[in-house]
Amino acid sequence: MFSDSGYSNGYCHPQEGGAPPEHSALRPPHRGRGRRRGRRGRSQDPADAPASGASRVADSEQRVEQKPPPCTDFDVAYFHSYAHLGIHEEMIKDRVRTETYRAAIMRNQSSIAGKVVVDVGCGTGILSIFCAQAGAKRVYAVDASDIAVQANEVVKANNLSDTVIVLHGRVEDVEIDEEVDVIISEWMGYMLLYESMLGSVITARDRWLKPGGLILPSNATLYMAPVTHSDRYGDSIDFWRNVYGIDMSAMLPLAKQCAFEEPCIETITGENVLTWPHVVKHVDSYTVTLGELESVTTKYKFKSMMRAPLHGFAFWFDVEFNGPAISPANNHVSSSFIESSNNQSADVSQRKKRANPSEALVLSTAPEDSPTHWQQTMVYFYDPIDLEQDQLIDGSLTLTQSRENRRFMNIHLEYTSGGRSFVKESVMR
């Protein structure tokens, strides 16, 4: 689908005469991220390791060598899309996002100062620079996009070249010849898992993170809830019933398909949400595995708190930045992944992970919180369902990585209400 001319090992080589050309057709409709890999292992003496990307000495007793996943044409296009400054501008201008990350870094300054950090998907390098300002001994800023070239210039302009080392390539391909104390990454996509960038964080963790090291953010939770949104449905669908006095209702089937076939990225408010949310997936950054990301399934049951038309489901997430004192001591154990149809038990399980829940620093994309560039992900029905108060809505949700492109996400949604059952399938691409 995409030509691989001029690319090697999953990243763009700068062309003669300056920056690579702009290919707007390769930009994904949603935000994304890309990075690069090498062999696992650890150096004989990390304290003596040079600050460069040399190959590492394998230690089979500690970490098992795995073949890096191939870099596909889709990956190349994904990485290339992040060479465009506008995507990074949008993220940096998201003050909730950027200031929460800076606060998390400064809150964990005692774990960062004098330590080695990897920034997975560094973009323009702003998080790497925050870590350097917090006193990091060395920061490896890794990104497979050509934005890494600009990140290196930003590092130079701030006189941090001795501290921040920009590695242009995938986490799966680059070489770091020492273990690291901290991994930081802003990996979250729409609906949390879209783009599959969490896999790069897992790879970095398994290749380089010391036992007992720090990962920021430390965990994440994806939520879903039924919503009503009559204004949105009216603007997109009911509009066609009377257009300047003309009955154009013959357009309704096409209008519904165009408006609601794929998930929508929108901002809603708490007033649109009909029930308490359900936990779809909880991710522990220290234990989650690549296999768990391939498919996620959950069963849910909601009870409507009001009489209203049900237009679909909303999805949002939050991430927490917990310090190392309440992180698992062993970074390489099996996952404690939570998949629960009981919201209360999932919430209790989350709280058990915290030494003091009130001290957790949270970045939330919930409808009732300050808006972020992630907004909320909406899966609309083609036709609304009229709900009575206390009416049950139950069913199941399955999220799978697309076989066509692992960065795409297939959504299979089954729902039953009022004695009628439905299935909605869509692809987030």
C-alpha cells in the first residue's frame, strides 16, 4: 500500500538537501507514534557503560532474546506521519497532558536525579528535557519519526547534548548498552489502545529496565459507558428529514453510515452519560505483556439512571503516575491484568495497588474532567434505543488488533436492551 523506497529498519533516512518531503496522504486520521529495536541483554558493568547506542551483552539467565517484529509499510507510514510538526504542537498545547507529565517528573525527582532514563517516543523531546531538568544523569530519547532530527536540535539549543541522547529509530531496533532506571512515555492513543504504542513501552521495559525501576505512567484504565447525545444525532441525521422544506429522508441510510460507521472522536459532558462507567481494561505498566494487547474482551451490565434515548457508548481512560515505593519490585512477572464485569471490584483492586490513593497523580480524559486532545471516543448506533429509567443494557465488547495493520483496532460490540439484541462492528483506523 505504501512504498518503502528510501526507508530502512523502520525509520526515515534524511534525504539530501534537508528534511523529507511532506506526504499528507500518509497522515493517520488520529494521533499516533513510532519508535525502533535491538537485542536484549545487559552490560557487564552498567556503571562503566558509555552514553552511546552500542550493542548489549546478552544475559540469557535474566532476559530471553526475542526476534524483533518486522517493520511494515504501515509502520513506515505511521512513523512518517509524526514528522509533521502540527501533531506535536497539538499535544504540547494540551496543558492537561503536558503539565501532568511535568508534575509527575518533578514529583518523582528523587527517583530520576542521577539516574538513566529512556523516553519512548520522545517526539520533540520535551519530556526528555523535563527529565534532564529534574537531574537525570542521562536520557535516551527514542523516536522512529524524522521529528527526532528536530528533537536533537532542540536538545542542542538548550545545551543538553551531554545529557539527552536522541536515538532515531524504533525501540525494537536501537541499541542501548546499559540498563535504565526509569522509562517515561506518552503512549496513550484514542480509546487508550489505538495505535498499539504501548507495545513499544513493553519492549523497552523488557530490554532495559532494571528490577525495581520506575515506569511513568505506572498504570492505565479504559472505561466505557452508555450515552445519550440527541444534539449530535439531530445534526447528523434528523437534518435530512427537512432540508429547506424538501423531504430528503431518502438520504438517511447513507447519512447514518457516513456519520456513525466508524468511531468518532468528540467531546461530551457528564450530562451525556447515562450510568456509572464500566472498567474495560486495566493495564499495569510493570507486568502487562504484548500478548494481552492482541485481544481484550469484557462483559458489561448497565442500568440507566434516567429516561432517555441511548445513542451509543463512550470510551475514555485515565493513567496514574505512582512512585517506585508502590510499584512491583519485580518488573518481569506475569500480568495482573484486570478484566471485570463488576465495576466496584475492579475499583477496589486498583486501590490495593496504591500506598495512599489520595497521593496518586492522575491524568484523566473522562467527560467530567478538563478536556484533553484525546477527547472521548464515541461508538454510535445507527438508530437510538429509547430507554426507561432503570432499564438494563448488557452485552460484551471485544477489541482486537487488526490483522491488516496492528495499529488499527477492530471493535465488536454486542448489546441487549428491552428484549432486543444488536451487534455493532467497526474499525478504528
